[in-house]
Amino acid sequence: MNRTKIIAGNWKMNTTVERGLSLTKEIEGIVKDEVTNDAEIILCPPFVTLASMTRLLQGNSRIQVGAQNCHQKERGAYTGSINCEMIKDTGATYVIVGHSERRQYAHEGNGLLAEKIDLTLKYGLKPIYCFGETQVERKSGEFVKVISRQISESLFHLSQEAFSKLVLAYEPVWAIGTGETATPEQANEIHAMVREQIKQKYDINTAERVRILYGGSVKPNNAQELFQQPDIDGGLIGGAALDARSFVEIIKQA
């Protein structure tokens, strides 16, 4: 099946509002001048930049905006938290849910992430659900069970219709900042495994239609080889998304 590639830039805790808007303008200009493919582009800045970015990109159908996280409750006494209604109000359309850094530093588990998924869908937002194994889980051979649970416990309560609105993103945590490298074939193997799990739960059409991104240090020099793999549908880009030229070069490989 011909699935439109997605290139999503996760800026993490980087950029001020001014720097973020400047970077957005730079990316927008290069995309307009140089990108000829139909890849979907998503920028996920810090929350303080969301509203300004959506206003800046108003009328630009190529680039969409996403939040990096959301709270699992609709509203209430949760000081410092951001809910889905607030995100929706900024004009953003996507939300990253379950990023490996949220799992590690905020100790977010599969059940809590299921709540976040439900709320993003309730408010008409599109979740980018992240999953992946740590170095310990990879070396112990437990990674298949870990990933299967991350998918089933957070997502398989959804109806087929609701599930079809998701984007998934595989993060091999064991290969990020450890000196080890996941080959394109290793990455595709996990994507294919998850697609098979989705097929068993729903059906082959649902499995073939869902887009699964790769989030393991994608750069201009490895993007093409990764995106040529049959089950990799684009990338969730970290560091390279903070440089306009590098980010657009990755988009071109899609």
C-alpha cells in the first residue's frame, strides 16, 4: 500500500518563541522552493510557541503543528500541566503521546498513555504514539514482549475506526546516544512485527494503512535508506529538526 510519508520534527525543550518562529519561517521557505514530494510535515515545538506557530503557518497546507505532550485528564488542579482542550485551542492538530523521554523521566506507563490517547481523539487531535525498547530490554531478549504490551495495553481498547486515526512511532531507545546503531533492516523488522500485531487485532487493511514512523536518530545521511524500507513511513526527527537545512534534506528523502 502506498502510504504518504510523514516527517515530524520534535524540538523537545529547545528554542524560544522568537527562535522557533524564525526556524519555522526558514523551513517553510526552503520547503516551498525545494521540496517536490507529497510528504506530510509536522513541527512540534515547546508549548509556548504553538499558538504563534499556527498563526504563522495559517494557509500553509504543507506544514502542520503538533504538541509534544498532553495531560491525561481533561482539566482540574494539575499545576503546570497542559490539557487537550488547550492544545486544540492553539490550532495544533497533532500530539506526541508516550515519547521515550516521557516514559523515562515522568514514569508514564501504558495505562496512563491509554487515557491520553482517548482524550486526544475526543478533542479531534491526532496522536503520534511512541513505543520502543531500552538497551536492557533489547539485550535480554524481552523487547518483543515489551513492545507488544506497549501497543496492546495503550491502543487495543480502541475501535477500529478510532485506531485508524493514529500515527505510530518506533523509538529504539537502546540505539539513541549509546554508541550502538539500529540498522534499517532491524528497524523495519520491528515495524513489520507491530503491523502484524495490528492485523491480528483488527484486520489487514487497518494494519496496512497505519503509518509507523522511525525515531532513532534520523539524519540526512541515513534517511533515504531508512525510508526505502517497506514498513517505515517516515521519521520522528529530534536533533536534526533544529536545523532547517538538515530537516528539509530529510524531507526530500521521503
